[in-house]
Amino acid sequence: MPRGRRRTAAAANAAAATSPKLRRRHRYNLRSRSKRIAMLGGEQEGRRVILSDEEHRKRQPTLEVKDEGKALAVKSVGMNKESNSEAHFTSEYEIDDLVVRRGMPFDITVTFDREINVDADTVTLQLSVGARPQESKGTLIRMKLDLKGRSKVISRPSRWCATVSSFSKEVLEVAISPPASSIIGRYQVFIETHLVGNDDKGLRRYELEDEDIFVIFNPWCSEDVVFMSDPREREEYVLNDHGRIWVGSSFSNVGRPWNFGQFDNPCLEAALHLLDKAELGDSARRSPISVVRAVSALANSNDENGVLEGRWTEKYPKNTTVPWAWTGSVAILQQYMDKDKPVKYGQCWVFSGIITTLLRALGLPTRSVTNFESAHDTDASMTIDNHVDADGEPMSDLNDSVWNFHVWNESWFKRLDLPDGYDGWQAHDATPQELSEGVMRCGPAPLKAIKEGHVWLNYDVPFVFSEVNGDRVYWKRNELGEMEVVDINPHAVGKKISTKAVGSNLRLDLTEAYKFPEGSSEERRVVRLVNRFSKYADENIYKKEVKTDVSFSLNIPEDVMIGDDVTVTLSVKNNSEKKLEMTLKALEYQGKLNPEASLQLFVAFYISTTKQHYVTSKAFTLAKPTLDIMVPDDMKVGKEYQAVVTFTNPLSINLTNGAIHIEGASVASADVHEFKKPIGANETVTCNFNLKARRAGQREIEATFNSDQLSGVDGSVEFEVKRNIEAMDTSEPAATDDPKDK
């Protein structure tokens, strides 16, 4: 697998002793093109001649390295990483190569072996991207420099261009400007020199050995389709490497901490690896739509052995990680890149966390979004159908499901494929539910299309609409064995759609971005519009009168702490109101909870005099305590510290196979502490984890506790890491940019 590279000054100097000149690398076959790899000499397939990637490159003369001749010889190349990275907001990336954002110029410095003769010497800068670079496809870019005068830097070019910003004798300063529609990917860099009048003997061509350039999306560039004008939103949705994902109960204002870690290795290269694995065409990599659909498909393991395998069972095989044990994306992506096979296991919030990481690594503004009471429409009816038999018992094999919560993603970009008005946030989902164009993925669907019920637009708008605003239709089998509608609940799904607020860890409610206020005339208008495109269009279930002589409402108290009794109230209103209370004792559910501490209630009520049915089900999650995490004050880069994590068992039963997982972007690699002994009722335990910050700035570590009886107990702590000025060794030689030292 391609991996990020770290090189110290000592390592660079050691390399210089063994690498006297440029070496040509063969790292182009990143895609899984078995046909092309097998056909080294070319083979006819229908009307096309298919070549292997390697053979294609051999036939491109401009990709041939030439290191002999009378032309200028490249002595060193400086990528000016510090200044370029600062200008492009990419300083946090741990990868050694330069990362730049398209639509924004960057500088390189080229030093030759002799003084430049502007009348006889020519210099051409060449970039290639993808496995089969070709000038006519825009994947092989050649830029001849004007050496006779300083040219003006074009900041918003329509195509790649390079200009000489200055030169002095043998040193050339070059400004390179990629267009705002550049292909996203890893570019190889060539420098070609030619001495006029010397033909082939006057030609040299160098490929920079360890100096690739990664080009990513640019939300700072107004010409880029991912442009985001608000600097606070760019800080949150592009640069923030930790955040919150809402799970469990809709009543909580506290989200689950998650380490996105998009700047850590190997996140950026993992994202590009998935695009290769998806065989996404080079031109398609210009478009965030194509990138989102490719990454969403490969984040799950259902197609082409993607990153994460989903599992929704009570028990999990040994030597696997349960979904609620993960604290972030980096450990998952590291394991996937190391082993090149799906990581086990994840559920919706884990899929969403990975997608946020991968797309932010590519520069695409992205956030994780939670929908409480989220529906799964299995037959494109855009209603949520529940069936009961003549005795009122649920017919599970026929029913659509409603999850107590579901997590997906939104990304911000313009929809050039749709009419005006659908730009902005686009919903997409990597959790495997339904096929989209034959692949397990969903979206991107414009939020405006979802809200307005424009279910005829791309991509997967009907499915997302049903998740957030489908009416819940209850069917009952009558005495003749026929199904008839006995109740329609228009307010059953799509509650408190949540994401992390900009600049804080509080919850931002997005519900009205997905639908009009429940029960409003606008919301009902949209639902009836959508019904015209459903399988019930001819039948029109909304014309059928459903008797409602008596009204019902089921109320569940907010924030019931695990370990406490649960009292729910069913209000029944005729002319006077009646309330039925049901209490579930803590002792009745302790030891029987699923690891996420969620409960599912099913209520069926029948009034014989009016033959009115009331059928409903509701899932809710008990509130859990938080982990206490202590870190030292005044932490500095490169120094070792310890974090202390404390957990108290809130239940009156023992917890077995307890473990605490921890992770933190650039400060704590994924680690786990297992408790060998059971943790007794109300017992408090502690464990220590090692910390060593690689970068300065505001940091966060996340931890979670899991056991056989209770899981998903989370905690986090934010702190500042300072630069370690005392540890800087100014006497050590700096890493050289000389290509001969690579």
C-alpha cells in the first residue's frame, strides 16, 4: 500500500551517500486493472486496443528519463513546503510530499549545474497524474517556461500554467498555477531541459524521486465548486480534525467524541487508494459528485472489499472490534491500508466518521449528520409501512424498519449536473442499505430537493426523503385476510436531525433543512406531491378516511440514566384525557440490554366500540455516564506524557471483559487497555495511556469503555500542545532538496 513517508535530516543525508543520481520509480499501477496488467503487448477487445498501464507509459516518450547530454542538469529542487503549505492551509498534513489546493498558485525553486543561458536553454515543467497519463486527456501537463522575462502569476487560470517569478544565474523560481477544476490526485513531477541546436544530445529529463505533489479540493477558491465563503465553516468542516457524532438518544445535547484525524497518515493516501480501487476515471476526479459516490461505495465492504464491514448482531466473533469500541477513523484506515482487507466491524456512525475523515482529507467540506427515528424504506414506496395480523401482532417480515438513530454525511458543493438552486449541502451515506446504480451507496442528494420533495432528481432523493419525512402507515389484516390502512402517523420519523455546531461541541439542529415544520401546510403539500411518484400513487392511501375518535400519544422521559427505572406514559384522549403509566424496573432490564443500552417499545391499542386501532413502536436509549480523562498541563511537542482514564460502573451487576479504547489525532495512537477482572457494581477503575504530540495546536483525545453488559461509555478532553523550542537542534544539518540525495 502507498504510505506516508517521514524523513529526518539524518535519513536524508544517509540517502545521499547511496543515491548519487535520480532513479526512476515504478509506482504507477495503483488501479486494479487485471486485464491491462495481463496484456503487456496490447490486445484487441472489441474495437479497442487494450494496453497495460506499464506498456502505455513505455510508449510515451515524454515519460522517459534522460540523464545524459549537454543541456542544463538539475542540481536540486525545493518544494518550499513550509511557505506553500501555509498558503494552502495544508501544514497539518503529516505526509512528506507537498499538498496543495487546486485553483491556488504555489512556488518551487530549481537549481541547475550552471548559469542559465536564456538564448540557448529551454526548461519545461511536466506533471503527470494517474496510471495512464496522456496530454489529450489532461493527465500529462507540459508547461514550457519563458526564461527571457518575469511573467505575471495567473491566480485563477483556466488550465495549468507555470511562470518564472525570478531567476539569478543558475537558480530558477517558478510559480505553478493549477486550475480550479484540476484532477484530484497524486502528481509526479518532471523537469525537462533542452539546449537549442543539440537535438537529442541536448535533451535531459528528470523525474523527481521523492517529490510528488498532492492536489486536493479548495474551499478557499471561489472558482472551485466546493467553495465555502464562511471562514468559520471552513475551519469546522475542512480543518477540524476532531468532532462529535450524535448517537443514542435524541434528548442529549452531548455528542459522541470522534477523532477524524484527516491530516494523520495514512488518511489522504487511503482516500486516493479508494478512488483507484473504484477505478474512478481521471476526468471524473475533477467532480465532487463522482468522488463522493466512489468513496461512499468503497467505505463499506459490500463492493470490491472496501474499508469496513458492517455487523448488527448481539454477539461478535473473537479477535474483532465491536462497532462501539472505535474512537476514531485513523486506526481503522491504518488497519485497512496495512492488510488491504475489510476491517471488522462497524455500524452507521463508524461509516460516517470514516467518510468525514476521507473527504476532509481530500479538501471537501464534510460533516457527520444524525437522524433520530430514522426510517428505512425497503421498496421505494416513500412511506414507512408496518403490518399487524388480525390479533394485532407485528408481521416483522413485511415491515419497514425505523432505527432509533441513523448517521450519514453531508458535503458542500455546487451541483453543476442539476438546474440552478440545488447547490450547498448534499446528503450521502456509506452505510450499506440499498443499491444505488448497482452499488451499496446513497447520494449525494441536495437538501433542497429532499425538503421540497423533488424525488425525480439525482441521487437517491426518494430514499433520503423517506428516512426523514415518510409517513408511517399501519396496515392490519382483516377477517378476509386483506390488508387495510388503520392508521397513518405523519410525524413518526425524522426527529432532531443533528450535527456538531460550528466552533463548539454543542448540537446544531438541521431538521428544518430537511423538511418543513411537522404538520404545516407546506410539509403536507410536499408529502402529497411525493405520493404521486410512489407505488401508492394510483391507490392514494390519503383519500381513505382513518377514524380518529380517540387520540393517543406515547411519552418517554428524557435522559433516563442507565441503572434507573423507566416510566413511560400513554395518553388516551376522548372527551376527557386518560393516562396509562408503565414502569420498567432497572433490575428487569439490567443484564438484558444490548451494548448500546437502547430499548424498543411496541404498543397496540384497540377500541372495540369504534373499531379504532392505535399501533406504534418507539426506540430510545438510556443515558450513560462519561469517562473522566486527565492529561498533564503544559504539554509540548515530542515529549512523552500519560493520560489517566477513570470509569465507574453505574449498574448493580458486574461488568465482564471490560476495555477502554483511546485515540487522538497527532497525539495518541489507537490503544486499548483490557480489564482482566470483572468490574463490580459501582466500582471505579483507572488506566494510563501514553501521549506524545507530533504537532502543536489545540488537540483532543477520545476514549470509550466497552464490556459484555454495557458499551459506548465515552469521554474526551481538549488541550493545547505547545512547540518544544528547547528541543530544536539547530546544529543538525537540514534535509537537502538535492534530487541526487533522494
